[in-house]
Amino acid sequence: MAREFTDDDRNKYVTTADGTRIGTINDVNGDRATVDRDSDSDNDDGLTDKVKDMLGWGDDDDSNEIRSEHVDSYDDDEVRLRQSR
């Protein structure tokens, strides 16, 4: 469901395909959105190496980008990522 991010996507939760919250959208710019990762270590368990690899995220970054191609669905409160392979 690739579409550009809009201002309405700001402050939405970003969740993995299985529903684990990993962060919140802070800023949007076309097909990219900046995500502030949750600092709660319990939530980082849902951020598997497969998901990090898919997104191109490193372990030391607190703020990261997602691209519209990573997104499976959008709703009023969250942006859900595609299943990592």
C-alpha cells in the first residue's frame, strides 16, 4: 500500500507486522518518515534483526527513517510495517 506520508501521519505509532510498537512518526517528507524509536527495552525485542535489516536501521540510532515501500497499512492511530523476510 505504497503512498506518500502526509502530515496526518505525524505522531502515529509505527508497529511491526505482528503489532509490536517500535516508535512514533516524528516528521514526514514525501515517501519517507522519520521515526523516533521507543526507548523502552521491552519494545526493542519486537525490533528483530530482520526488521532492522529491512529498514536499514542500526542498533545505535534513536531516530530512523521508514519509506512508504516498508508500509503494509495505515489507519487513524498507526502505521503497520510489512512482514520482514
